[in-house]
Amino acid sequence: MKAVQISDFGGQNVLALNTVDIPTPKVDEVLIKVRAASVNPVDWKIREGYLQPLLNHSLPLTLG
């Protein structure tokens, strides 16, 4: 599947369209097909690294 990911913190130039494996849902999870997505204020703050001290994310990171 395709996913827009960030591999480093910074501006819009760190966004990349990557091919990733389709995730396998766990027993208490479901897998949904997304047909459209958007960016909200938290997403660009995470991308720029503003929330890095508060969140324990590993890169590359798929936002949303």
C-alpha cells in the first residue's frame, strides 16, 4: 500500500510517498480502507518536531 511518511523532522520537504506493507490487525483491531485523508494541525506540528518531547514516535512515521 502507499503511505505518506516522514523520515526526519522538518518542513514539507520531509514528506515522502512510500510503499509499505499492509498492516495485519491484532485480535482487538480492525483494518479499514482509507480513500481520502487530510492533515490537521497536530500532524504538521509532529512533522516539524514540535511535539517530539511529548511523543515517543520512531521514524519513518505515518501521520494521520
